[in-house]
Amino acid sequence: MSNNHSEGHSHVIPIPVYFRTYLQLLVLMFLTVAVAVLAESNPSLREMSYLNNFVAMAIATTKAMLVVWIFMGVKYSSNLTKFYAFFGFVWFSMMFLVYLDYAFRKDEINTGWSHVPANALPRAKGIPGS
Amino acid sequence: MSKTLDKKHPNNSHQEEVNYITVDYTMKSWFITKDHKRIGMLYLATVLVFFFVGSVAAGFVRFELTSPTGQILESETFNRMFTAHGVVMIFFFLLIAIPAVLGNFFLPLMLGARDLAFPKLNLLSYYLYLGGGLFGVVALVSGGVDTGWTFYTPLSSMYSNSQVVLTITAAFITGFSSIATAVNFIVTIHKMRAPGLTWFRLPLFVWAHYATSIIILLGTPVVAITLALVAVERLFHIGVFSPEYGGDPVLFQHMFWFYSHPAVYIMILPAMGVVSEIIACFARNRVFGYEFIAASSLAIGGLGFLVWGHHMFASGESYFQAAFFSLMTSLVAIPSAIKVFNWAATLYKGMIYLTTPMAYAIGFLGLFVIGGLTGLYCSNLGVDVHLTGTYFIVAHFHYVMVGGTIMALLAGIHFWWPKMTGRMYPEIWGKIGMLVIFSGFHMTFMPQFILGFLGMPRRYHYYHFAPEFQAYNVFSTAGAGVLAIGFMIPVVYLLLSLKHGAKAPANPWNAKGLEWEKTDRVPITHNFREIPVVTEEAYNYSIDDEPPIEAKYTKFGAVMEEKS
Amino acid sequence: MALEATHGNQMNPQKVYEQFEDIDQQNESYLVGMWSFLITEIMFFGVLIFCYTLYRWQYQPSFYAMSKLLDMKMGTINTIILLTSSFTMVLAVHYAQIQRRAAQLYALLFTILCAFGFLIVKYFEYSHKFHVNLFPNPTFVWPALDNPALTASVPEPVAKMFFSLYFAMTGLHGIHVVVGILLLGALSYLVWKKSTLVEDFMVTEMIGLYWHFVDLVWIFLFPLFYLMPK
Ligand SMILES: [Cu+2]
């Protein structure tokens, strides 16, 4: 086996490590479902169910990190691979600059979100139910 | 060397040398090659075809505009013509030209590698490009598109009756070709540098291509999926940008320009890399502020992603964001200016040889400065409201893209022609061609600045509301004619030089760099007979270096003694 | 020049292609190449996820009502299926590394089975949506047939937007699953035929990375669509 290799990706990870990660992922999944169901069904929690946004996204991010880190082997790979593995996720956040636009639209004369009158749309003509 | 090859060339008294061209003459060996140099040459031939197609469309547009009421085309056809010009030139020529031709050919040579990291992927990217191009041609032949190359919704998704889906498919496939090339370049630059070739010994050409590849990687999928959403809206009514569904068409513009502004840097950064090489070589001077130019490539790549909103100052984005993007756009001028000043400083106290590549490179500087400075006007929020959507913008981006990319492509092709083909081109014709292109270019686009400032909108077929525009338009069209002749000149003499050009020595310009110093006259299939070890900085020039080859050898029919 | 060299140990013969110097350089190149490709995939789905967040921010109450039309049980089952397939995929990589071909083949086949399971569940979900006319084309019927009371308050355009996003995002993900099945199928076939092409475990590793990415996307799609809070 190539465990003695210092460089490269020829580390062989023992199966129990993978299995533990798999179990962790399943537990996290049931957790996120449970929180969602609970927030829905329990009237006292319903008021603050918006918090579930954060819980669900935090759990999803944790799961994603587990998959990237263990299953995709980034933990055991070189710094260069680590860089490329996280670069994309970081850069994706750049797109949220678009919120600068929509967050300030309410101050505009024309917000651009108002619905177009149906008769101005070509498809609306002769379509049942529209 | 194999004797058998001599039979094919009985006139050659010398033994035929084996290089990447002579290693196999069959057509098949070219079409299934994994050699990055051959793939580069295939790309060169293909992009020229698309350049021709795009130019013809441009010719129609210019001819139509010589009269305020049009000449021969219907207005619908006129719309399809300028769209064809934009789509073909941008998606099939400018975005591909320098990275896929010169980058493919010279990156491994400059890095001291035997090939790119993934040769099969490289070949695949060529065929993806070819496939995308064929889709594009089919779309053009079967009716064309009338939305402009920007495919703005809801025009493209709801109203247009043209081949939007086919064209989008073509752009989508070509995008994947770009991505494959970018992945290849990134891995090659990271992992395949010769021993001793540290990051700050890399030629600036490599830095520029690294930044370009990152942009392609981060940007291309964004436009691909955005255009795909337009296609699924047309096909299946899945309308993410549809105002009918409470969506915002401006969101399409956000997503489109998220890629398409950085795409400008995909076109211009490699051009800057080429120009850095040439200016250093023919000024016999180490590039002034090497680290700054290298870093400014990455800075342009990064900042270039934060300016897309300047395309939407007048299309309904919020003022707050417009102000932000106006500021960021002005900031991008800084790394660009760093480059220009550093090139100028490289020329200072250099030993300047005004060869054809150098002439093109200096022409690039002139055009890029005009293009860049007019870009600053447009970045200014108040000024842009007047200028946006006029011929001022058209002239501006042609100065940057045509002036930048095409001048640099021609500069690079002339500079490396001896290495690519083993032949010299005629120097005198090279200079004539450069002068014709340069003056034709100004003739074409200078009047458009004035036209735009006077208020002529782009993409209009008729301007009978302002007949005084006609003189400028006629002048511009005449310039386009000169430009067309100018582009013919290099094509003719370069093709002729393949047969009649003097045989080039291994390093005709006495240039520095692995591709000149460590390879054969024409590189062998695996580039280097042994992997070079780099011990010196890039551009280790001094003004006492041997001059470039004498002009008398760079004529047709000249015979050069083999130095070596 | 060394056209072919083998890895230092006998158990794991990896061919070094001629453009590389040694096996470490080659493996690392593959990994960096695959990850830079996955960056494009991140941006690919990123656009859709971004558009989703924007519209949900704009139309949160309607989107909340709409999410009740999706079947959380099916979503949960699909999450379990994909997580399991990811686990069997790493097993396949593991067995490829230690050259246990039969075990690798079974792990791959199980992964494919999971992928088909995912698509079958998806098929039931989609066909139900088509059945009650919730595909956003002219046949769209609103308020929704299966829950008119809940959806009466939602404007029809927003409903169409929700289902546009739903079909675009899960559809693109579904296409990735299909591509994954094709890749895994080809790989299993080659392993079964004992092809020399797949002696190098990196092939399995690369396809594994792709498959985990498909899983990764679903990890985000699941809470975004099925677990929406009020
Ligand atoms: Cu721009």
C-alpha cells in the first residue's frame, strides 16, 4: 500500500472513517428534518420559525463540509487542492453583490418588480386560465 | 534523423529535420493530434474562418449605414446582421483567439513542459469549439438571431422569432471548450513548470493566461446557465427571468454581465501578456516593474468581477448599486494604467528595434490607451446616461477589443511565426500591413466616437431623423474598407511565407525565454530534447544583446546561413 | 524519455503519461484539474441558487405556502439515498486503491442502484406535479388542485415562478445524476472487463469527486425546497 507516500493522494483512508462520516451525515439530516417538522407543528415555536432558515442552512453547510473534507478527500490533499476546493465556494458569494441592487430598489421611482399587465404579454393571449 | 522523409522533398539537400510539423504529414495525424502545438495551429485556422464570417457581417452593417434610410437589407435582416457580427466575433473569435492559439502553442514551451497537462482534454476542447461553431453557423444559415449578442430578456425569451435556442446552444458548447482550455492551463501552470522556474520567473504571458483561465473558470458557467435559462423559457416556459411570473428581467442582465464584463478581460489580458513579451524583447530591456504587471493581471481578474453593473446604469438597477459599480469601474483603471505606464517605462532607455511585432505592440498601446480612457468616461455615472447605447460605446469597446486583442494577436503571430512555422515573413510587407490596419482602424472608429457623442444610437438601421450623421457614417464605412484590405495583407504574405519565406533560425530575434533558447528551430513533438533547468529571471535582456535578425533576411526568397 | 513508469509499489500500477515527470505530479494534476472543473459546476448551480434566494426573499410568504405542495417524505428518502450512494462511492475508491476489483465493482453497482432509486423517486414526484398541472406552462392550473385552501392566497405568477425554479434546479441536478449514472456505468463495465484503463485508481477517484458533488448540490437543494420555514 502507498501509505508511506508523503505527497500526492495515495493515502488509503480506512473504511471506519468513512462510515463514521456517513453516520454523521445521516444524523445531521434527521436533525434538520426534525427541526423543520417541529417548527411547523408546534404552535409556540411557529412564531420564531424563521430561525429555521439559519438552522437548516447551518446544517446543510456542515454536511457539505463533511462531504468535501472527508468523502472528497480534501483533508488529505495538498494545499493547492485545498485552495481550489474552497476557492469556488468563496467566489460564489461574490454574486450576492446583486443584493446591493435589490435591497435599494425600494428607494427607486420604479422598482422594476411590479407586474406587467397581462395584455402586454404575447403568451397571455388565448391561453386558458390566464 | 530519418532518411525516409527526404524522398518527399528531393530539393532539400539537407536532411529533413524532424519537428512537430514534419513528424507526420497525413491529415489524420492532424485531426487526432494530442500535440498542443498542432492543436494551436488547428485553432488558428478555425478562428480565422470565424473572423472572416464575422467581418462579412460587419461589412453588411457598415454598408447599410452609408445611407440614412438603409441600402439593401430589410430592417429585420439588419438586426440579424449586427447580431451575427457580435455573436461570431465575441463567442467564436475574440474569446478564443489568443488563449487557444498562442496560449495553447506557447504555454508549455514557456514553462518547459512536454505538453499541456491533459492533451486529450485539449483536443476535446478544440472539437467542442468546432461543434459550437457549427451550431452557430447552422443558426445563422437557418435564419439568424435578432436580439443582439446580449440576448436580453424578455426580447430573447418571449418576443423574438429567430434562432435564439440554436445560437444559445452554440455559445453554451463553446463555453465548455473555453472551460476545458482553462482547466488545462491552470493545472499546467501550477504543476508543470520546469525546475527552477519559480512563479516570479514566469514570463508575463503566463501570468496573463493564468488570470484569464481563472476568469474563464469563474465566469463562463454563469453565462452558460443564464443563457440556458433563456432557452428553457423559450422551450418549456420555465421562466426564471420572466416578468410574466413576477420575475425581474434586470436579473438576467446581472447574471449575463457577471460573466460578460470579465469576458472583456478574457479578451484583453492575454493580449497584454503578448505585448509584454514583445516590448521587452524589442526594447532589449527587462520589463519595468515585473511584479506589478504580474500582480495587476490578477488584480484585473479579481476587480473585473466587481464592475458588471456599469452595463446597467440606465436599465433600472438601484442608484446605490450604480454608484458602487461606477466607483469600482473607475478603480479597474488603476491596474490597467499600471501596465501601460510600465510598458512605457520599459521602452525608456531601451534599445528599440522597430520590427513588425514591435510596431503592432506599440499600435496596441496607442489603441488601448484611447479605448481605456474613453472607458473611464463611460464609467462615470452621469456621463454614461448620455453615452450609453450610442455609437460612443461601440467605438469604445472596438478600440479595446479590436485595437487590443486583434493588434496583439497579429503582434504575437508575427513575433512567433518563425517558431511556429520555421519561416520568416517579409518585414517590409509586415510594416505596410500594420500601417494600413492601424490607419484603417482609426478611420473606422474615430468617427463613431463623434457620432455617439452627437447621439446616434447603436443598433439603429435608419437615422433619417438626423441626416447630418451620414458623412461620419460614410467615412467610417470607408475606414472599414481600408481595415478589410489591411487584414488581407498579413494573410497573404504569411501564407506565401510558408513556401517562400527564408528559413528562420532557432532564435531570430535573439529573444530570451525557454521557447526561443531551449528548443529546436521548430519544436519537436515533445518540445524539449531534455527538460531545461531555469537559472535566471525572465526577460534577462541588456541593450548590448545581439540585435534581431537583419531585415534583409526577412524577405521572400532570402536564404539564411544556419547559425547555431 | 520515460514513456511509462510504474508506481513504487507492486500493488498499484499507475501509468505515468509522457507529459508528466512522476506519479505524484500526475495525481496532483488530476486532482487540481477536477477541482477547477468543479468550480465551474459550483458557479453553474450557484446562479440558480442565487436566483432562488432572491425570489424567495421577495416572495417569502408565497414560497412558504408553495413548499407545502412538495413532498417532504420523498425529499428525505432521496437525501438518504444520495448520502448512501456517496458512502458506497468512497468505498469504491477505497477498494480501487487497494486493488480489490470485485469489491470495487459491487460498490460501484450499488452506487448506480442508488442513483436509479433517486431518479425513480424523482419520477414519482415529477409525474405527480404534471398530473395536477403544476408545470409552469399554459396548462398550469391555479389554485393547486391538491391543496386549494393553502394556495388560494398565492398569486399565480409567483406560483409559476416557484415551479420554474423548482423544475430548473432539480432538473439540472437530475441531468447531473443521469450523467453520473453514465459515468459510473462505463466505469463499472471497464472494471468488470478488467480493462487496463481503470487500473489507475485515479479514474475512480475523479468520478467519485463528481458524484460527491452531485450529492453536495442535493444537500443544499433539500432544505431550500422541502424544509421551508414560515
Ligand atoms: Cu463592462
